[in-house]
Amino acid sequence: MTDVRTTTHYRTDVAKATVQTRWMLCSMPWLLLAALLWPLLARLGEAGAPAVVGWGIATLTAVQGIGATTAIAHSVGRTARPRALLGAMAAVTVLELGLLPYAYGTGHLDGTRVLVIAAIAIVIPPAFALSPLLGQARYLVVALVGSVAAAVVVWSFDRAAGPAVLAFTVATWTVIGGLMRSSLWFLSVLWQLDAARETQARLMVAEERLRFARDLHDIIGRNLSVIALKSELVQRLTEHPKAQAELTEVQKLTRSLHQEIREVVKGYRTTDLTTELEGARSVLEAAGITCRIERDGAPELGQDAQTALGWVVREGITNVLHHSHARTCTIALARAADGAAELTITNDGGGHRPASGGGSGLAGLGERLAPLGGSLEHGPGADRTYRLHVLLPPTESPTEPPTEPPTEPPTDRGHR
Amino acid sequence: MIRVLLADDEHLIRGAFAALLAFEDDIEIVAEASTGPEATAMALHHRPDVAVLDLQMPGRDGVTVARELAQALPDCRTMIVTSHGLPGHLKRALACGVTGFVSKTVSAQELASIIRTVHGGHRYIDPILAADAISAGASPLSAREADILSLAADGAPILEIAERAALAPGTVRNYLSSVTTKLGVENRHAAAQLARQRGWI
């Protein structure tokens, strides 16, 4: 229970940190713009500019501020990319730069300080908006181009203010870019940690479940074996036919239960044919049987065909293992004339012998292949070999690689 | 008459098997053992035709006993009975000359028939255990490494693994570092996860 509570706490903290960072970043352009606009509007008032000029500047700045805020909100992972707004911001920025010489010409704006303030006010919103959207290199290029443009515009009517504007706008772009980048990086690290923690918690549950299943298997499995054997023993000892029938049921039930528990512990996994072939080779070679795998010109196989041929390999190889005289085994996968997949398992150990106790697996294999249109034949081949041959017609399903168990890819933006 | 040695540390199972096999006319239980060393000693003394060995026994495991018997008593056929179908165990057993590999879910009647098969010079591998081993692909891990790694899979610290495997911590560390190198992963947790996914542990 403690774990769950800690996790919930933690998750709320991440959400809180996200909200706080978003508020902080969104409010920053407004604070900066307000701080710059105040002296600018005061200066316009002193110079006797009409009220409409002040309102115009304030409106344009507000539009820019809204654009910057929206872009920041997008970068903190909440809204869609604001394409239209970004276009509007670009237009407003160009318009503002274009209006600068006009404002200077009317005499409302004068002095290096005022020009620098105006230029910085113009570049702040684009800097905030673009820093999270562009890569580092592209952002720096845009920053340089924007700063040079502002400096050139100012320089065209006031030579003295040009270099100062260039220096201050470059500095503004750089500082804002760095601030935004580090804040977003910090947030993304936080999200990744959160996701990792969640994955870890899920893994821990899965691990614990498996461990429990294994313990269950070890303890219960042992006792199930004893129950099955004891009932078999009683069955042999009793003469009563009805009791014998009942005891057969008990044995069946116990063994199938044991098998089911084993399946749970083993878990579900899919394997592809290549893995099966490698597994077949390694098992055969452990038994001292040389194994050759030929798959030149093998057709591309769909998942169904791979699964079906996997059965064939497992059954065929188990069969080869049962012949202790086998020394070599060849597994050949090829494309038949009609495009069918052709799997041939040849060994030099002699004929098929039904597995003792377990019944013949090859009969069952034929039944499993039938729905896929496959055919199976087996019998002695040349040079005292034994040959298992399977034809599987091509399926329409495209080749799919075996699916790995789903894992959550770490994302740096997909926050809930 | 097939002379059989039964070795299993669980006396209930061993006892039931012994009682049931006694019903078979052609099978005689000449010795019973409950540990690995005992099984080896009994086999050397009684020279059975077939030794039926539990995989997990105190002292020495069934496969180790089978390897000893293959050298000391070349005429004695060995069989492993197990409830653990790890691919590494089957391969290790086959490499040690074991000719029977059977699941513990087997009935005594089936076991008797398998003992006859093995005694006749054939091999018998439980189809499900064989299929599991084949599906698992070619595991780069040795059986011992797989054992140690499965102990590590629960996230247990080295000292605890060493205690459970009855090894020195340094030895455990060596096994685990060889495992991580073989699997090309960063640490033992990643190794355990990968190995479990592939069915190697």
C-alpha cells in the first residue's frame, strides 16, 4: 500500500511541476514585455505622440505575447502546434520592424536607448515562440537573421544605435533560447523518470506474479505428482472396476492441473522459425547429432506459416532425438515449384517410432497442418535415412516479424 | 529383468514410483537413493541397468550423477525425471549421455514403458520438454549460468544469491558478469529480463 501511495504522490508532483513550469514560462514574455513597454509608452507620451500610436504598439505587442504564450503551452505538451498564430507572429514582427523607421521619422522615438528597447520588445515574442519549436542550429540561424534584420533596420536611420541593437537582440535571443531549452529539458527528464517509474512498478508486479506462480508450481506441482502417483497406486491395488475408473479420472485431473500450472509459469511467448531452427540445432548437437540447416532460396513466411513449421520442427526433431543411432540431421527449408514452403527433415537414424507413452505426435501434426492446406509425409529415404517432408501452400498474409512483448517506448513529449 | 535404481529426494514420490514399478514383471528396483552422492554410491554398488535420477537432489544434481555414471558404469543407462523444463538442463543432460528425459507428470505406467525404451538402447525425450527447449532457440547460457541468473531475476542481492546457490559471492559475481557479457547487456537485471523473455531461464 505504501508503494501505491508514494506513486500517487509522485505523479501529482510531476503534474504540479508541469503546471508550474508552464505558468512560469508563459508569464515570462508578458513580464518582460510589460517592463519594456512601460518606458517606451512613457517616452511616447513625453514626445507628445497621439494616443492611437501607444494603443497600436500595445495591441501589436499583445498579439505577439499571445502567440508566444500559445507556442510555449504547445511545447509543454498541451495543445496542437499553433501554425496560424506563428504565421500571424511573423507578419506582426515584420510589420513592427517596418513601422520603426516611420515612428522614428515622426520624432516620437529617439535616442539609442529607446530604439534598443523597441527592438528587444519586437524580438522577445518570436524568441519565446521559436525556441521550443526549432532545433538548436535552426534556432540560432533564425536568431542571427532576426537580430541582423532589426539592427539593419535601425542602422538605416540611426547609425549610432545599430551595433547596440545587434548586441542586445543577439543576447536576448540567446538568453531566452537557453532558458526555454533548459526548462523543457528539465521537464522532459521529469516525465521520463515518471514513465520509468510507472514501467518499473508494472514490471515489479509482473515479476512478483511470476515468482508467485513459480513458487506455486514448485510446491503444488510436487504434491500433484504425489497425488497422481498415489491414486495410480490405489488403482493398481484395488480390484473394484468402478473405483479404478474413478481413480483414472483423479489421475487425469491431477496431471492436467499440473500441466496447466506449468503453462502459467512458462508464460506466453511467440517465437519465429529462425529461433526454432537454432534451438533445434543446439538441442541436436547437445545429443551428439550433427545438424545442418539449409535455407537457401527459402520463401518469406507469414506468422501463421512460421508457427505451423515451428510445430513441424519441434515434433520432427523430438522424433530424431528418439533415435539414438542418428548421427546427422539435415533441416532444409525451400520453395517448391508452386511457391509452397517445403520443409524436409532428414536423419540417418532410422524409422519413425511412436513415442512411448506419449502417442505419436506426427499424426497430430498432420491434423494441425490440414486447416492451412499443408501436407505431411514421412518414411524411409535413400541410404537408410528417414525423411519427414512437409508442404505448406503460400498464404496471403504478409510477412510479419514476431512481435516482441509490448514495451512502452520512452517519449519526451507524450505526457498523458 | 531390468534392474533399476531410483533416486529422488522426495520420498513420497520415490516411494510411489517404487511401489508402482514393482507391479511390472520385467522391472526390479535394486536400489533407492535420496541424494546425489548416495545415488552414485548405490549405482556403483548395485550396478543397475537403468538409473532413474531426479534432476534436483541435494549434494549433486541428477545430470552430474549421470555424468559420473557414464564414466564409471558405461553399460548403465541414465534417465532424468524433472519438473523444471529449462532448455539448458535438457541440453546439458543430453551432452552427458542421458538417454531419457521425462517430466514429473509422467505416470508410473508410462515411466515403466520409457525405462524399457531406454534399456533397449533408444532415447526418450518428453515431447513437451523437447519442444520448449527447441522454441527457446540457442541459448548462449550454460545451465549453471541460467540457474544463477534465475536466482538473480527476483532482484536478489549477490549475497543472497550466493547463499541460495551455495556458492561464494565472488563465484556468483563471475557467473553473472559472464552472463551479461554473453548477452551483451548492461547489468544482471537486463540480462534476467532478456533471458526470461527468450525462455532461457
